[in-house]
Amino acid sequence: MSATGSWVCRLHPTAPPDELKPTCLPETWNRTVAGIGIGASSWAVEFCRELAALSVDPDIPAARRAEATEELRPTAEAVVMEALVALCLGRAVPTTVPPETTRQIARAVRQRISLERILAFQRASHARFSDALVSEFRRLVPADQQSEGLSDLSRFLVDLVSSFSLACSAAYAAEEQAWLTSIDGSRGELVRTLLRGDHTVLDPAKALRYELANRTHVSLILRRDAHDDHAESEGLDRVAARLLTGVGATAHLVIPSDEREVWAWGAFTDPRSAAVHSIPLVPGALVAVGRPARGLDGFRATHEEAKAAVRVTLYSAARSRGRTVFFEDVRLAALLTSDPERAQSFVRDEIGALGHPRESLLRETVRVYLECNCSPATAAARLDVVKNTVVYRIRRAEAMLGRSVKEQQGILWAALHLVDVVDPVESQYSA
């Protein structure tokens, strides 16, 4: 143990260690505990949980930030733990990226996330780590011993960010080279080129072995949950091919988007044979389906519709698994939620306390009532209740809204249509 780094072993989390579950690989965790002890290792887990939450892109819809945070935690833990062990034992800073980071880089390459974006994220993370470590050093080391130790710590942190950036760049270059020269990678790049509207490829159908010009296409996007132990793109490849064959596609094209999502297209010579509504549920996965569309423009359009269906559905993680979602069923929601944060604000402003999760029965009654031209009798028949029940519920809803439901009916109906899409959070609404 290094004399200047021995203080690292005295790090400890604010929460009990048994409440802090690491997400890094077991071998990373075991090696860290052996090097710096359970307390300091648990401090790393707690710090990285906060670090990952702060590092999530603010443009990600709020309902998906928890998943994005979980995706960032393993590599954050591995990097921080390796640094703490090296600092404590007086070793040189690591010159290679840990396996957790290699996996994250591989996923970024497949999603075509640039190296510059990754390095910017890493620089911001290292800055927060440096601040936290210096703060802990000042807290744990007596003031009369801090001068030399702080200088050593500063040099270590500078070396760490420099070495990690170089290692990260090398790992990205190697992964990108391997991916782009692979069959999946080269086909994926060609598909992305076509989706961008680039026609420089003379015969994309030949390269993809999939006819584009004279076929009707249906796009599927299959996505597994981040916590699904079976989230392997190969498995989804097979599922997508089976689904498309099952609905009558004469050919299919399946491209892995990342380790738990695939893009797929089915080709039909006769659009009437595209029995897309018979696509079944896939346990543990979301299946988003675009509408049939013809030719190369249709190839793009049906994919954009499937993407929109995914976007709408993924606002609520609880409803994204084991679902088949057709764009035509959510196209209004897709249009209204093109800016998800504003859509959420619109719902809150328009329906107020009526948006509380426990008021779902009242919301459904108001929505049906509006769709029935404000006829209590017709609404009662649709809801299978008596007329007086509808009247009572409408009065309760109006008391909560502070106005008649007949005011600006179209706007109110749109907000009620969206409320389950934007997944209201209980704390956002007054009791």
C-alpha cells in the first residue's frame, strides 16, 4: 500500500454497503474489494450511481433516464475502481480500458455515436471524479499532511485522464475497424446511408441482397429491456425473421442496431398480402411496426414510423415490454409528443390533478364522454355503467379541472389521449 494513497481505504459511502449493489463485472468488484476493502469499494458504487445520473443526456425523456443511468454505471464503476486501486497501492495509472468500457464502446460504434461525444462524456466524468476525490482527500487526511499528498494526487488525476483518453481512442478505433469490416457492420452502414437519403450507392439491393424498388416494405423494430438477461441481438435477429416470414414477407432484411435492438424490413410483392396485424407479442420485447409502404421511399417511411412508435412507447418503461405496437394506433401520440418535455408540460397544464395516476377511471370517463358528443347515455353504454354514474364522474372531473369539460373540448381530449403516453408521475400532481 502506498503511503500517499493509504487514505483511499478509509473512503466509505453514506448508505449501508449492503444496499449498494455493483453493476460492474464480478471480477472487477472482487479485485477492488481485495485491493481497497469493502467500504471504499462501496463508496465507488455510490459515487458512480450519482455520476451516471448526472451524466445522462438531458434531452432523453424523463421516463427513460433511469435506464440510461443503469447503462452508464458499469463502465463508470470499473474506471473509478481501477483508479482507486492504483492510487491506493501506488501503481501507475491504467493504460487500457476495462472490459466494461470495451463493451460500452462496442455499443456506441454500432449506434454510430462519435468518439468525440464519448470523450466529452469521459472528460466531464473525470472532472467530477477529480473534484470528489480531492474533497475526500481533504476530509480524510490531516491538514499538516496534505501538501505533498495533494500534489501527488493532482499528478495522478492528470495522468489518469490523459491515459484513459488515449486508451479509449485506441479501443474505439479498433472496434470501429472490426465493425465496419464485418458483414453486419457494412450492411448497417449501407442501410443508414439509404435512410439518410444518400443515393451514391449504385446498386444497394444487390449489396443488401434485398429488393428495394419494386416491393412493398414493412419495418419492424424489436427492442429488449436493458435488464433482460437474454438481450442479445442474435436472438432478436431470429425473432424478427420469424415474424416477417409469418406475415407473408417474401424476403427480409435484419440489421442489429445495438446489443438489444434490431431493425428489420419485410418485402411483399402484393401489398394486400402484408398481414401485419397478425404479428404476435414477443415475451420480454417491444415490437414496433410501421405501415406498409412501397419502393425506396417506402423503405425509409415505414422505418421512420416504426421509430416513432418506439419513441412513444418507451416513454413508459412499464409498458414497453412484451408489446406489439402499430404506428397507425399511436400516430396522433407520435405527432403530439415530438417534443416530449413540452408534451408532458401540456398534459400537466391542461388537466392538472386529473392527471394523477389514481384518477384513471375519471379520465377514461371524460374521454369517452367527449367522444360521445357529451351524451351521458351514449357514454354510459360504452363504459357499461348507468347514466347517473357518468354524470357523477363528469361533475367530479369538472371540480378537479375548475371548469366545464365542454370548454375547449379538442384540447382537453388531446391531453387525455396523451396522459398515459407521457406516463404521469405521482409527485407531479396534487392530491
